[in-house]
Amino acid sequence: MTVSLQNLKPLFLGILIVTAVTLQCGRADAGPREKITLAGGCFWCVEANFESVPGVLNAVSGFTGGTVKNPTYKQVKAGKTGHYEAVQITFDAGKISRDKILELFFRSSDPTDAGGQFCDRGKPWSTAIFVSNKAQKAAAEKAKAQASKELGRRVVTKILSAKKFFPAEELHQNYYRGTKRVITRYGVKKQAAAYQRYRKACGRDAKVKRLWGKKAAFAG
């Protein structure tokens, strides 16, 4: 069967129209991307929590708030850099709101603890929200006030201006599902198994449940 070029023109035109409409719909479904950096104790746990949230596009473990450039995990852990363990979260604001991200953050931590989080003690594991604009600052202050009201206690989580964020070493990214073998106090284990044991031993979920009750987030 012979098909003339003249007959193919409407076909190609139709394909182009369908493709354009499909691309436009895809753009319409995707909201603006936004980043916010949260310090909530162990960054393995915060990263694991938020990567399970629909609308969160990426969560990166790292360090921020201090003065040392390109710090290592060991340096931050020693408490001499001024940095917090933190997670930089990129989310689709069309699928999850900034307010919801902050609500989940507060309800998955102990914002009344000024000395760290759970079994991790010291400034590197204290809670903080790093804001990059007035809208984020207002949302953080609102969420903090709401958390204080719900708990009936003073919330000590700091709201700080965003500073340079330094991603942690590759070993610490997606630690909660890593397959590399690491040495722990319980022997050599895969990262995922070591993470689960650490999280339970640290008492994170148990404490969050006691503090927040039915409002607790990510605590199972």
C-alpha cells in the first residue's frame, strides 16, 4: 500500500498535538520545587523518615550551621565544627506543603530537648530549622508555636538562617537501606541492619510515641 506525503501530514500533526498536550499536563501536575534543611538528631533517621513521604523528591544527609568548610563526619561528631547533622529536603510544593513538612518534622522529634536527640547528645544532634526566606521563617515559627501548644511545653528548636550545606560522605547517604558491611558494636553488619538496630537501641520511636501519642509521625 502506498501512502502519500500529503496523507502523512495530518498524522504527524496529530502526533505533535498529542505530545504537546501530554507534556503540558505533566508540567501542570508538577508544582514548584522547594528546599528546606532540618536538623532532627541522627541524619540517617531524618533522611529515612522523609524519603518515605509522597511529594518529597530528595533528602540528603549532611552538615550545616557551623564554620568549618567541607567537614567530615568524624569532625562534626567530635563537636568542634559548630555544625549540626542535618538533612536537606527537596519537595514538590504542588504535592506536599511546606507546613506539612514542618509538622512531620516536629512530630518525629523531641523539640523540647535542648541537649540533643534521644541517645545522641550534644549540639550536632540538637533540633533546628534552617530557613532561606521570609515565607519559610514564618512557616517555621507557626509550626513551632503549634508544637508548643500541642505538647503544652516549651519548644527549644532553633529557627536559623540557612547557611552553606555540606553533604556528608557517600557512606552516610541512604544509610538506612545500604548494603555495605560496616563494623558496629554488635559485630559486622550490613548498613540497613546496623541502622535498624541503632534506631531501636537509641529509643527514637519509643520516645516520639510517648511524647506525641497518636500524633507521632514515622514511629510505626
